Amino acid sequence: MTLYANRFSGKSAIVTGGASGLGLQVAARIVAEGGKVALWDINPDTLGEAKKYSGAHYTQSLDVSDYQAVVTAMKESNAALGRVDIMVASAGMTGATAPVSEFPVDSWLRVMDVNLNGLFYCCREVLPFMSTNGYGRIVNIASVAGKEGNPNASAYSASKAAVIGFTKSLGKELATSGILVNCITPATFESAILTQLPKSQVDYMRAKIPMGRLGEAAESAALVCWLASEECSFSTAATFDISGGRTTY
């Protein structure tokens, strides 16, 4: 991994789902490149170790699907960091693996609540702080499943398709504001979220990748960090693939 010294000097970021996987890799890289980070995660038991690993300045345990919790966490994170320049919305879940005719309604609702509603809450509440500074970078984590759909993963696929549409809408709204909004659509990469899936589903997703392997969180983190930086200056409302050749459009 190549680091870029001081790329995030003077910048502060909030990373949701930051205690593991992609979120943790992004947080560690932003800190290593001179920035400050507030880690948000639903699992308080892993936040302590994540803070040590990443060097995060502040941590907050919350469920992003709880709107009032997001409102409070945003205010507290802004106070702890001094400002918020970057938000990486990485919190997410897969939900059940089942055909639509058997898909549990409670799992469908929970996936939408976390992957879509929670992301909306985070974007909504960070905007006033970024607008005050006339600068911001929002990176939403979608998925190749949102473009192509994975069988027996209808809730996850639909929620990630919605993240792509939401990102395009918000990016266009803010195009002249100094706040850029983009998303990435990774193929499956090694992460804790895979433990929520049966091996057959993981094998199916690996088989769809022309490179013949799963990605690594650090590979996606490198793309996220470019999108979160000042170097990204003419891309907004856009979708960036990192799929080992899987994505076809």
C-alpha cells in the first residue's frame, strides 16, 4: 500500500461501519495520511481495538438506522473533530439469503433501514456542517450487486441500487457547492460481512469475477481515499467500479 504523506492534513472525516472491513481500512489510511477520523459502528465491543489500529481521534457506537442517534452523533463528532470535511458511509448488512417468495419481511425491512435509510440520515445530517465550510467529500459504499443483482440477495441488491441512485441525485444537487458526492461499487471482497452469507453464495460471487479472486478491503480503500481527497475535483454524482472485471456497465 502506497501512502501519500499529508494528503488529508487539516481534514477530518466520519467513517460509518468503521470498526472492521473497508471502513476500518479507510479510517486507518486517512489517519496515516494526516487526517483526523471519527469512527462510527454499531458494535461497541470492537470500537476500542479499531481505534487503536486506525489511530482514530473519536469513536461513537450507534445504529445508523436510528435517525435521532445519527443527529446526536453528528453534532458530537463535529465538536470532537473541530470540523467535518469527509464522510464515508460504509455501514451495511447483507440480510437473508433466500428467494423472494420466501424472503423474510423483517430482514427486508432491516436491510433497507441500515443500507438505505441509515445512509440517507448520515448524508442529510452531515450537509449543514460541510456547507458551513463550503467543502466536502461524501463517498457512499454501494456494490456491484446494485448494478447486476445477485440471486437470493434481493434486499441487498435493491438497497445498493438505491444507494447508486441516491448518490447521483445528491451529487447533482450539490454540484456547485464544493461538496462532491460519489459512490463505489465493489465486487465481493474479504470482510467480516461474508460471515453473514452461506459459503455457496460467496462461491457464486467469486465465480462471477473474471480475475478469479475476491478483492481486498485495502484495494477498495485506496479508491475511496482518492474520492475523499482534494485530488478528486471534477467527479461527482458518479459510480466507480472496483470489481476485478465483473461489472459490465
